[in-house]
Amino acid sequence: MKFREFLGDKTGVVLLQLGAAWALFVFLTALGVQTREAALLLITWFGIFAAWTGFSFYRERKYFTQLMETAREMEKPWLVTEVLKAPDTWEGKKYWEAMKISMKAMEEQVFEAEQRRRAYQEYVENWVHQVKLPLTSAQLICENDKKKENRRILKSLENIDREIEQALYMSRMENPEQDYIIRKTSMESCVAQAAAADQETFRQRGVRIETEGLKAEASTDSKWLTFMLRQVLSNSLKYMGESPCIKIEAKQNESTVFLSVEDNGCGIRDSEIGRIFDKGFTGSNGRKNRESTGMGLYICRELCKKLGMAVRAESVWGEYTRIIFEMPTAIQTEHLPPSYESVR
């Protein structure tokens, strides 16, 4: 708050004071009071008025500065009236009461929205589990019967399973700390699980998978990492060319494990690589492939933020695409779920 703004808001009061002071001066001189004495009285008047104005400005600026700073720092700024006391002025108290009423209404709406979100999340999770049961049974039947037709069905079932899994993790993405467990995780185990989930698709497409350095271990959640790897492998499968090959490699230094997934597909244009992690972005490659949704890499990026990881992409158009996950070797306590101590 600037003094000029404060004074502008008090224009009516200032003009009233000036008018009253001039009227008093005229009245006193009309009564025969000496001009010097009347002027001294006016100076005293203006001095008191200036002091009161300065005090009011200081008090209001201090209060509103604290109000704004507190609101900016709060995770839920609409609860600021629960933290700060009401102002001392009558006008300020009335505004404060009105603000409390509106804040309470907003809090109720936020609570209702959160309840609806949780109900929908529970519905999605229950639906996914219910669908996965017959889907898993169908996959087992096809795996036990090696007929060509069953192989084609198995490939389609793997695609369905991947999309269902994506819906499940998308619903959990906002609060993954309720589900993940950070511990030392083998890169080899996660890669094996991710590849096994789409093994029939790899077999039918004739994809060769090369691995290196997967004995490395990082501090992360194995289930969530496996899911993210599956999303990346799914993208590789969508844009494969001739003699498809995927190279999965892990490198490690004192503090970080770098897990990269590289394919020899069509690559990503330089103008698009900075946007591939944006929600819903499919790019020029995605327009040629109807299976692209632009959600897989977006989910990966958001989950990496929650897990204390990082993900980035490197690519040369027409040659390769490489997705690199960066994971800490030591457990980072700031990314542990609240229940970690009891789980550990």
C-alpha cells in the first residue's frame, strides 16, 4: 500500500477537514480573534490531523501487508481469516465478517469437490480391479493355448491391460504418497516386469531388447517405476521402424542412477521435443498413429515429481529416441509417504 493510494481513498475526509478549518478561521477572525492566534490554532489542527492520518496509514499498511504475505504463503489461502485476527476499525471488521462468510462457503465447496474426487477415484480403482480379473484370466487362457488366433488376441489383451493400468495410475497421480513405498529397487527387476507385460507384442513385432548395467539399484517405488517404464516401452512400440531394437541401460554415480530407454524408431522433431511431456501432446508422430493419447509421458513426468525423480528426453529425427529417468541412490526423506516409518 502506497501513501498516495491511501490518501486518495481519504479524499473526502481531507476536503472536509480543509473546509472545516477554513470555516473556523473565518469565524474566529469575524469574532475579532487575531489572525496570528487563529493561524496557530489551524496549524495545531492540521498537525493533529496529519499525525492521525500517518498513524492510520502505518496501521493499515502493516495489517494488509501481513494479510497478503500470509495468504501467499498458505497452502489454502482461503483460510486466511482463521489465522489472522480481524482489523481494529469498524469498517474493516465488517469487511472481515463478509470475507469469513465467503471463505466458509468456499471451504464447503472445496470439501464437496474433494469428496466427489475421492468417490470417483475409488470408483475407478474398483472398476479397474474388477476388469483386471477377467482380463488376467483371458490372458492366461491365451498363453496356455499357442494357437495363432490366440496370439493375436493376447496382443490385444496386452494393449487393453496397458490402457486400464494407465487409467488406474492417472486416478492415483494426485496423491501417490498413499500408495508408494520408497526402498532400494533393482533396475533389472523393474525392466523385466515392464517388458513381460507386453511380451507378446514384442514377439509379434520382432523387437530385439538389449540391456546393460541393470544391476544398479535406486531408491524409488518398484511398482510405479515399472508402470512408467511400460509407458515408455509402449511409445517405442508405436513408432518402431524396420529391424526394431530397444536398448535399456542403467548407469550410476555416487548419488544418482540414470536409467535410459532408447529405440531406433522415427525419433522426435527438434521443434516438438520440448513439449512431449505436456498433457495431451501427440505431435506430428501422434497424428499418424491413432493409438497416441499424449498421456503416457505426461503421467511419467508428474509421477517423477512426486517420487523425487526426474525424466528427460533426447532424440534425433529419423534415428532414435531416448528417455532417461534419474533416480537417487539414497532415500530422500522429503519424498517419503507419512506411513513410511511403520511400513519400513
